[in-house]
Amino acid sequence: MKRFLLLQATLAFGLLSAAEEPTDFIRFVEEEKSDSLQTAVVSYESPQKARVDLVGAIHIADKAYFDALNTRFKGYEAVLYELVGPSFEERGKPDAMKEAQKLQWVGQLQTMMRDALKLHGQLEGIDYQAKNFVHADMNMSQFTQTQDTKQESFLTLYLKAMQAQKAANEKRGVSSDAAGMVMLLKVLTMKDSSTGLKRMIAQEFDSVEDIMAGVESGDGTVLVGERNRVALEVMDKQIAAGKKHLAIFYGAAHLADMEERLLKKGFKRTKIDWLTAWDLPHEK
């Protein structure tokens, strides 16, 4: 159960040069009165002095998290966003609505988790109508064709994720599935089970980078690596058009691979900020 919850969260949401240590783009922080799940905003500068911020997203989060992102996004010349399929402006067109049905199950999973955890959804919380938002993802035909070429399916991704999580758990010395089930039952009997469940899932997010590195091993996946390639192609076009201050707003699980690609292009990491996605107060 614990593994299944983490896989859902990861799906609904790589190696570096010797000169840079890998960045953590998501972390669980324990404090005296409250814990939190946090995502990073990491800044990079190109040799031509273009600044690009990788903004890690959690697709379901506290409303305050999305409000803070909306405020931050106003300061960029362009915000490149992920969304398999047509751009947000075209989502209401008949052809776009038909395409969106192919990935409807992803949205349904996110909605189930959003409601169970008493959180807010990204599509409702972020202002995708902002004038500086730029679609930077595959359309549906690109996505499905590339999946066919790589012979990638939900089942193959699931198996790779399970293997990667098993390796990550062994590395961390995580307890058995039986112990995990005992913890889940304990959480569900708490006075505020949604907060307890969030805390249990948030603790597991510390291993997301290790899991995604395992999933992306070999020639990578369409879900992460190929979509990242498309996003950076859009970034290059925006910079060529004269933009000097950009954000790439993608799920936090995408950003280790994306950072590697930026460093290979000659970008240098300059700054890291942290935003609280889930505030987890301790029970009194």
C-alpha cells in the first residue's frame, strides 16, 4: 500500500558533471512544532547570462503553496509549463478534449489523492491564463508515438518504479511491508488521518530522486527524459527570442534530469530557495 501511494504521487508528478553535486529538489523537514514537505526553486545562469529557474511542483498541495507560486511567476519573462497535450488555452476545443481523455486516469488519481489528503489541485490553483505562460511539453501524438517507439507502457513504468523503490528502500534501511501496513493502520485511526497520511507520504518523498534515477536508467523514459528534452528545446527558443529570465515549472521528479541537461549546456547553479508545499502541524 505504501509503495502504491508513492508510485501514484510520483507518476502524477538522473547524473551530473563532477563540478556539481546533485541538487535535492524535494525534501521532508522535521521541526519542533510542525513538519513540512518542501520543493526547491533552483536558479542557473548560462554563459550568455540568461537566468533559468527550475521550479519544482507538487501537483496536489496547500492552497498557500499555489498562491505563493502565482506571485513568484509574475516576475518572469516566461514561465514554461508541463502539460501533455495541447496548451492550456486550447484545452476547451473539441479535438483537445478528445485527446485529454487518453490521460484522464491520471487526473482521476490526482483527484482521489487530493480529496483523501484534503489538499488543492495544481490545475485549479495555478493561473495558467497568465500572459507569460508558455506550453513546453509534448502534444498527445508526440507522447504516444514516442512511447510506441520506446515500447513504454504503464506496466513497464510500474515495474521499473517498483524495482527502483526496492533498491532505494534497501539503501535507506527501510522496514518491511508488514511494518509499513502497521504504520498505515495507525495513521488511519488518528484523529486527523489526512494529516497523518500526508506525513507518511511526505517522509517517502525523500527517496524520490533515487527512485526516478532508477526509473530513468538505461535510455530513459518518455514520462520524464523525453518530455524534459522537449521543455529545454522550448527554453532554447525563448532565449533565442531575447528572453533573459525564465522559469521551468515541472514536477519535482523531473528536475534532477533537467538539471543535468542544463549543466551540460554550460549553465551554472547560483541559488536555491525552498517553498512549503505541505504544512504538517504536530497533533496537540
